[in-house]
Amino acid sequence: MRLRAIKYALILACGCMAVADALAADAAGVVKTLKGTVQIERAGGSSGAAVGSEVYGSDRIVTGPESSVGITLRDTTQLSAGANTILDLNKFAFNTTTHDGVLDASIKRGSLAVISGKLAKANPDAVRFSTPTTTLGVRGTEFIIEVGDKGESAR
């Protein structure tokens, strides 16, 4: 009886680890640096970001006054959002073997510095950044986007 209980406990533990690994694999990236107040809005909820927080392909990142956040995506793309920024990660997918995928992000307000990663190098047409008035395709490896105060207000 005791051996059977241990067996079930091991099966349950392995199953939980597999689910945790699958959820972690869906993360688009991770917060690497943070200053001030940064919120991550996901599925109708909002939580304060911290160094190490995971960011997903449908998240909205909102920085407060005198705040900033640095995010590294799974393909090594680096995003650095300045104060009073609203950044929507509309979609992110990346295959670590083939380097295929997509990065689609919108900057509603504020500033964003970008250093392209493996996805843009392998398939530049798969990377797109939009503002309220412009859509940018990525052809270079580093750029800055600024959207004035007339951009969208936080939802």
C-alpha cells in the first residue's frame, strides 16, 4: 500500500512538472530590468511586474511616470520601454530550432528601444511594430520608437 502511494505521488509530481514546463514554454520572455512602477495586464487582470516576471504574447506592459522596463524575449530580442509607455505584445511565437515565428507589437504611447534578436535576423518579414499611425517592418537591428501623448490611454 505504501509503495503504491509513493508511485502515485511520483506520477503526480511528474505531471505537475510537465504542466509547469509547458506553461513556461509559452512565455514570450522575461523582465530583466525594472525601475519604478510597471504593470503587466493579462486576461482582464493586472499585476505589478518584477525582475524575473514572465511576459506572454498577449500581454500589455504599462510603465508609470519615471519608470522603465527591460524585457528579453525568447529569441534574444531586447525591448526597453521608457516612462509612461503602453506596449502591447499582440503575438509572439519562436521556434528555437528553426528560428521561425512571429513578433507583432504595438506601442500605444511612450518610447521603446529595440535590439532585434534571432527572429528578425532569420525572417525580418515576421517582425512588426505598430504605432497609432505607422507600422514598421524591421530591417535593422537597433531602433527607437516614440509615440507622443496623443496615443491611446491605458485600458
